[in-house]
Amino acid sequence: MTQRITSYARDGWVFDVRDTGPLDGDPVVLLHGFPERASSWDAVAAQLHEAGLRTLAPDQRGYSPRARPRTRWGYRATELVADVAALVDVVGRPVHLVGHDWGAFVAWELAAHRPDLVRTLTAVSVPHPGAFVAAARHGDQLRRSWYFLAFSLPLLPEWLAGHRADRFDAGLRRGGMTADDLARFHRDVLAYGALPGALGWYRAVPFTPPGWARWTVGVPTTYVWSDGDVALGRDAAERTADFCTGPYQLVVLQGVTHWIPAQAPDLLAEVVRARIASSG
């Protein structure tokens, strides 16, 4: 009998999951980004449920209280991807995969390395890693990505968030977060003690395996980019097609910031449903 998955374990770590919608619906795994948790998907998930889909949104590594490694090494990309693969194993069948921000990075890599686990992919905001690297080398993406260095510094981001929250919030506000988004960040991440683990994803970037950015994705894929995203530019969005060998579509949302799941849930849910429907 199908049962709700409220948590699952991998390699000694335990991950919390929001499993909602019809139990007999096709499973859709929703991967959050930084600095958010599974709750960032609530508005999108509600609309997917209306379409008969079951959604599973995990609090990923560093966010779940029982899955917070203390070292940078614990947040390397291979671990992040293996965590989600373990969730799909618990689901027991391939899933429709949706990821936003860092969750999109994990989704790209899982679809590339374990296509047997992924029926369709909808990547939101963050392009294919290869397109990101190419745009950083030849376009303005490197300038847009200055925050990687800031978030990688030891202790300083945590100190700012704890002692100068106004300055930390100002950076998120410049990136497009609304008052409601900031309130959710303070409640779901900062007060929850998840910020150090969330920053671990940035601090582990030097441990990304060589060549991971070059892998192509063959599963049916939609990439959703918004032209109000100050961190991720059009160049990387347009280069993403070069790394997709299966059915692929680029969807551009006009006038929307980086925080698509919270600020444009209706549009995003429609795109996700269309990609899922395309798979039959």
C-alpha cells in the first residue's frame, strides 16, 4: 500500500519531506534553493495537486535538522545528488523532477547522471551547469555571480544574518525578495538554524568533480528563466539548449524576479504541468 513519506535516511542522515497531494498521482519531486526550504513550493504544489499529481518536497542537506554536516566536504555535489536519488528510490519509481536555484543544479545533475530515475525535468532559474560556466567565461555571468564569493566566506555571512540582519536582508531584497519572502526566510531558515548548512553548498563548490558541467541531459526538459533575475543572465539561459539532447523548451517569464516559485506560482505550475503532460 502506498504510504506518505515524511522522512527518509541516507548514509546516516535523515531528511524531512513534505509529501502531499493524491497518493495515487504521478510523483513530482520539488527541490528548493537557497535560502529556502520545502515550504517555498507550497503555492506551486497546491496547483499540481489539482492536476492529480503527488508532490514530494524534501528539506535538503543542511536544512533538515538531522542532515547537517559540519564540514564543507559534506556538501559536495556528489552527496547532494545522491541524497535525491535516495528519495526517488524510496518513492519506488521514476519521478518528474522540478528544481529551483540550487535545487535546479541538483536536478540537472541527477537527470544527467541518473536518467533512469527522472521522467521529466523542469529546471527553474539556474541553467545547465555547462551553460553557466560558458556564460561566465564569455559573458557577464561571472560579474553577476559575485555573491558566490560572499557566501563562501567563513563565519561572516552567519554573523551578518545574526547581528546585522538589516544588511543581510538588504542583499536578498536587491535580489528580488519581497517582505513575505524575507519573513519566510527568517522563520524557515534563520530561526530554524539552517543557514550554516545552506551556506555549506556554496563553500563546497571547489569540491565539484571535474567535468560535471559537460554532461548532457537527454530526458524531456523545460528550463524556466525570468528576465528580472539579477543573478542569472539571458546568455546562460540561451546556451542551455546546447546541453540538452532530448525534447527541450526554454520558457521566459517577463517581469519576474529570481524567486519564481513564490512570486509566479501560477505560471510555473502551468509550465510544470505542460512538461509532465508531454511525457504521456
